[in-house]
Amino acid sequence: MLTADLVRARRRQGKLVLTALKGAARVRAVEIASELLEVASVQVGETRATLLASLKATPVEASEQKLVAGLVKLLLDATEFESELDVDPVALRAEVFARASELRAETTGVETFDRDAVLAESAEARGLSTEDIERLLYADLRESQRILAAPALSGEQLVERYELGQAQAVLLRAERVQVDVVCASPAAYRALFHKLKFLRLLHRIERLPSGGYRVVIDGPYSLFASVTKYGRQLAMLLPTLRGCDRFALTADIRWGKDRSTLVFELEEKRRRGGDGGPAELPDELIDLMAAFERRGGLWSAAPSDEVFDLPGLGTCVPDLVFTHRETGESILFELLGYWSRDAVFRRVELVRAGLPVRILFGVPARLRVSESVLPEDLPASLLVFKNKLLAGPVVAALDELSGVVVKP
């Protein structure tokens, strides 16, 4: 992913406008990307530092330096480097340096210190070659990591990643993002909404009268906590949006050293290679389904494919559906584990307004919401949990909720 300093953009009347690659400029960008990939392809087995030096030596014009820096960043991200080591380099260095100090003390004034002998001794003890020991001594340092595989990309593909990366880097500085999105099928909408949840983005969804949905997302610069992880999660939503038929994104961002407030706009129709597939469920929901599978019992658990709209109040996208094995009765479940208290109360209002299903909401205790905020005569309830969603309390809540009548 690109960083903000690598983005090629300009300010225009209160907006941040990306410098687009069009015509001859795009042809040239693909040419440069292809040259960089060719350099990387012959560097397998070399170190990260050697590869980086070779990439920087690629001849380009001064005006192309920022573009090249961005392409190099993405190329390195796509390169497979040595990472898993059987030997801890820190421990190995401590061992070798300690032995070297001992030998220096023993040989002072007698003979020249033999560096190779120290490495050979350590290699024999570990069943490795001297060359392996020398290589592993600093293998934990990024510059010393060896290349296992070059990126399997074409120049065109690397440039496409660059274009996506520029927009993602801008979103890292967002305070608020609004996206109007249109998809051809309900399944595509559900994939988008579940992706929002999987990425743990604070969001609100409403159906538009003209068709489609509006999604309003709190940006990383609206939070008091660390923004880096959340910003990356927001940026990761962009490939999923490209899997929709069309979207129009407007973001309020903080840009530059002065953190000026600017507006960023991005509008696209469906692109080849967009990520429109179903999103993976969060780990806690996968664990909960596995727990239900292990325990058996009268309730089964599966991912939900429902979306419910209440005009003027919002949209509910359940995560799971629990089905009673004997009666066939279904109860939906939505995890509000990463949401704010206000978001939980918006769900309460949806239920009070007549959400036409039985639904159980899982709410962490840290949000300080009482289970009593939903009256017993409504077809919904809150399950407050401390650290982890456990199957036992969920089953008890389902049993209690199953007898509540859903009013039309």
C-alpha cells in the first residue's frame, strides 16, 4: 500500500485531485513498471538491499522519480522475502560474539584472531555450513532478507496497483467517507456490507430512494485512538467497492503537513478484477459456528444472507442465522462487538420501529449497554458478553427468544 508522501496529487478549489495516468503518460508508466519488474526477476537469491539499489539505478527522468518511488514500494510489497527462520538471528549473534570475545582474550599477543574459526565452530554445533551461519547472523534485518520470489506481475498490473494505491493512501487521511453504491444483485450488496463488518469499520447504511445504498463511514482521523490500523482497514475496502457496478465516493480528508481539510472524490463503474466476492466472517463468528457444530443440540448456525431496510431508520445486516433443528424456526444474529454505544441504540430503535424478524444482538460489556433496553415483548434481545462469545449463553438467549411472537 502506498503512503501519503508517494501520492501524486494537486489541490484545486478545496479538493484533492489525483494526477491521472492517461495516454502517453500511462504508456510510459507501464514501460517503467515493466523495467522494474525485469530488474527484480534477476535478483532472486540476493538481499533486499541489493534489489533496492538495483531498482534505484533504473534510468528515469527527474519528473518521474515520484512515480518510480511508488512503483518500487508496491513492487517490494509484492516480493516474497525470506521470513521464517529455523535459527534466531539475535540468539545466534549473541552466541557468536560471546565466543569471539573469548577467543580474542585467549589469543591476545599470541596469534591473529581467526574469524572463520568462530563461524565454523558455530556452524558445526548447529549442523549448518559456515556460509549459512554468516547469512543468518543478520537475517532479521530487513536489508539482509533474501529474495525468495519476484512479483508475478505484468507492467500493466503493477500500474493498476499503483492507481488503486494512490486512492487508498488518500483514504488513510480521511475524517469521514460517504459512498453511494449500486450493485446488480442482493448478493453483491451483502458481500459489501459484510466486508464493512469484517474490516470493523464504524459505518451507517441507508437505502437511497433512487436505488442503491449510501454508506457513511467514520474515517481514521475522526478517532482519538491510533489511526494507522483503522486507516489501513478503510483503504482495504476500496477493492471491494470496485466489485460493485458503480460507486461515488466523497471523503473529507486532512492533507499535507498543515493537515488542511480537503474533499476527495472518486467515482467509478465496475472494473475488471474488482473484488466483489463474499467477505470472510470475523474470527469470533467463525469460532462461534464451530462451537455450535461441536456441541450439536437443537440449534445450528450458518452465515446469514439477509438485509433488512426500514426507511428513515437504517439497514440491518445480520451476520448469522440460527435454525432450530426440530421446528425449523430461525433467529438472526448480529455481532456489535466493534461498534459504539450509539450504534447499539440505533439497532434498538430499528427493533422498536418494527424490524420484522427475530434477532439476537451480541454486545460486549465494554459498551456499557444493559440487556434491559429491549423489552421482553419485542422479537429481539441483547446478549451482553465480557470477553468472548460462548455457545452456552447464546443457546440460552435463543431458547428464550424463540417463543416471542413477531408482529407484522
